[in-house]
Amino acid sequence: MTDQIYAAFGRKVRTRRESMRITQSDLSARIGLSRASIANIEAGRQAVLLHQFLALADALTIPPMELVPPQQPPADPPDLPEEVMKFMQTYKLRTKADRRSGQ
């Protein structure tokens, strides 16, 4: 899942950079990373530290949250113990009114 997040983040960086018509070298100079680092970020191969994330957003003149990929639920539900699954099924069957009244 982490790889997918970095890949989606990198696509957003590349799309914005290209829409601004600046090169990877231009962007790297603006934020103090190498051009290779920008290429790796755009390809989803390099993790981004918080200060780099904020610098990228600033250099790309967009709010930082626009670079954050939307959260997607996992493709498969996690393997949970049978007791937890039974509890979840029971909880889902309770009505909202039951939950409000604390029953």
C-alpha cells in the first residue's frame, strides 16, 4: 500500500510540474534536491520527508493537501479472528436508535 501512495503522490507532482511547464531540474533547484531525486519521487521510488513535501507544494504553488492521494480502502478485508467478525456483524445489525440509547 505504501508503494501505491508514493506512486500516486509522484504522479500528482509530475502532473502539476508539467502543467507549470517547468523541468525536473527547475523544480529540484527550487527545493534543494537533485534532479534524480525529483525523478525518483515522480516515479514513486523515493519517500518524501515532511519538509520536502511542504517544499514541493510551495514550489508547485498548490496547497499541500492537493498532493496527498485519496485514501483507498484495502482491496481485501483483513483477516480477523472469528470472535471479532461475529461482533462486527452484531454491531452492524443494531439500529442507530439502539446505539444512541446505549442498548
